[in-house]
Amino acid sequence: MKVIDFEIAGKNGVVSGSFNNLAINSFAEACKWVDNLDYRRNNDKNNKLVLFEELCGTCSTKHAVLKRLADENGNNYLKLVLGIFKMNSDNTPVITNVLNKYGLKYIPEAHNYLRNDNHMLDFTGIGVNVDEFELDLLEEIEISPDQITDFKVQYHKDYLSRWIQINRIPYKIDELWGIREECIAALAQN
């Protein structure tokens, strides 16, 4: 796969300018900076500059800022993707105790990342192995950076509701969402 890189022109937008203010002048440098940020939930995912203000992020805010950066600099071929994958003990060992506690082999989890052509790019900074991740991928759709909040949550809950019904999972959606939150808390503590 060809490495994606381009020069960041600060005059192209607020995200580009924010990277330039940190002396980050290329997309590759921006990806490295984002990847190295702590994995932590942000206070306001609707704030385009939340990563620069809080110096942390999740898969959603980290990849949304990179998508905005690419768009501001005329690289619209890069896609922001919402994928639902089987989060399990193999691909996310820190959640093993939570899954065992509730008798689940896996829980469908929503994850954001970028795609260039058919290649997955993940800058979450939690060591996602993209080859293994894709083996556990259940479905994916392209979204816009503005869809990382309410849309993502609703899409995820709708998927979980269907999964509960089809697989006769012994939990209601609110209970399963709570189990998912325990998994995310274990991941954030790691």
C-alpha cells in the first residue's frame, strides 16, 4: 500500500491550522501525533478541536480530526468508516473478565477508522492489529466526521438490538449497553 502523505496548508482550515501551530506540517506527522495521544473519552465530541484542547481521544475523535484534515487539504479519497466488530478476548484481552462475568463470547462494538481504497488505517493508539481486526468485522459503513456522536451511538444500539434478538442473548439493550460500558472502562484503564 502506498503511504498516504501530503503537506498541511494551515490556511485551508481550522484543523490544518491547529496542526501547523504544533509544527506538524504533513499528514504522516499528524497521524503519528494522533496515534500517540492517550486513549480517553473527550468531554465534547462535537468540538472539532477537542483533541488539541484535551490531548486525548477515542477512535471517533481521533479519526474524525484526520478525516477533516484530509478534506481540508483536498484529499477526499480518504474515508471515515464506522465498523461493527466482534470485540472478544482474543482481539481485546483486557475485557476477558467482563465477558466471562456475563457469559458472553464477544460483544459487537462500534469502531471508527480510516480507509484508503481497500486498506484500513487505524490511529487509535491502542495497538489494533488491522489484519486481525478485519477478520472480526461484522459490517461497516462510511460516515462523515459529524456522525461520530448521536448517529454512531444509535447505529450501534440498533445493531445490538438486532443481535440480541437473532442470537437470543439473555440481556435487554440497556443491560448489554452497560456491559459494553464495563468493557470500555477496562480498555481505558489499560
